[in-house]
Amino acid sequence: MRETSNPVFRSLPKQGGYAQFGTGFGQATTGATQQMSQGYPGLQSPQTDYRREVSRPLTIDDVVTKTGITLGVLSVAAIVSFFLVSANQALAGPLTFIGAFGGLALVMVAMFTRKQDNKALVLSYAALEGMFLGAISWVLTAFTVGTGNAGSMIGQAVMGTLGVFGGMLVVYKTGAIRVTPKFTRMLVAGMFGVLALMIGNLVLSLFGVGGGEGLGLRSGGTLSIIFSLVCIGIAAFSFLIDFDAADQLIRAGAPEKAAWGIALGLTVTLVWLYLEILRLLSYFQSE
């Protein structure tokens, strides 16, 4: 399988790992089952049925269903968080901090412990990230278009995110852009470059450089608009590699629980894309 730019997908077990899924039980019970079958000729071995149940091959329906559930939990949490902050602005900071760093911590746990296909972990991430998105969405909209028009601006960001996602899915399915190792390396390099700029901008702003705006990547000026457009472009092209990674897992016969890992990876990219589109809209509204 080609490596993906999404760190969540990169840590998903590859075909060889999934080929071992559920075999421990089968190996341990083979001898006992054979002895039982010999003693009772009419007894059928449950080993094949057990394996089929545990390691049912992953399908596109599994991916769609698990991704839909994950995004549903995220959306509900975001709506609740948004209205909580609307009613009490003092909650904006705590909800943003807890949601952002809590979600980041769970993604790190998923990556380094290879638990990204754990349902509870994925849905917990969705809830925390929804908490963050609801709070940060209120902050970005309340200070640009006001609370009265916040819903309209958020709706535009959501539609833009879904539009980019759908468009890149069509691009991938039609093969308009081929996902090659060279394409993947270039995209990964771009992501590391963007990440380095984000960290550098944050550090410089903390030291008061540029009037507390660092490199000016988030100040709302022309440079900020260009930077957000670059981030949106990288996030959009990342979907192609994510789709390819999911497709490869399906072809490899990964178990159906792998759909939770795919849902987590896609959600991470969707969240990043939504935030960049919302930021871009806030820049235009501020002018």
C-alpha cells in the first residue's frame, strides 16, 4: 500500500498485519476442535464460522456507515458547544482548550498504540473535536459577522467543506489525478512545510514578534489569505491519498473494524479543511 499523508492512515496495520487478524483463536482451538469432531462425527467445526464473523472483510458500506456515525457525533457535540458558548462566553476558552488538546491527545494515542480502529476512542475524539469546533466557530464568527449572522457563515464553511470533499472524491474515482509515490511525497513535504510555518508563527507571536502576530499568517491580511488557500489546497489533495489508502485496505481484505480507523483519518482531514475555510471566510468578512 502506498503511504498516506494522513498520520492516522499511516499507522493503520497494512495487509500483512490484517492477515493475522483472528488467527490466534483459530490456531489455539484447531487441535481441540479436531479431537471433538473425531469423537462426535456429527459435530461441525465452528472455526470457519468464527473466523468469518470476526474478520469479515471491510466493505465500502462499512466505511460510509462508520464515517457517518463519527461525523454525526462530531456535529451534535459542535452544535451543543456552540450554543453553550453563545449563552455563556466565558466557556469559549475552556471548551476550545479541552476540545483541541483532548482531541489531539486521542489522535496521538491512536497513532502510537495502533488503536485507531477502536470505536470508543474514535467516537470520543469526535465528541472532543466537536466541542472544539463549536467553540472556535463561535469565536471566529462572533467577532467578524456578529452572533446574528454566525449561522450563515458557518453554513457556508460546512457547504464548502462538503463541496471540496465531494469534488475530490469525484476526482479520485474518475482517475483525473493519479495517486503515485511521487505525488504522495510532494504532498507530505507540503504538509510538513505548512506545519513548520504554523509552529513558527505561534512561537514568534508568543514572543511578541510582529505586534503579537508573528509572521502574520493569521492576522487577516493578504498573507493570511494566501496561507489559508495553500492549507485548503493541501487538505483537499490529502483526500485523494486518504481515499487511496482506504481503497487499498478494502482490496487487502482488512477486517470491518478497520472502518473506524478510516473514519478517524477522514475526520481529521475534514476538521482541518473546515477550520481553514472558516478562517478564510472570516478574513473576507473582516475587510
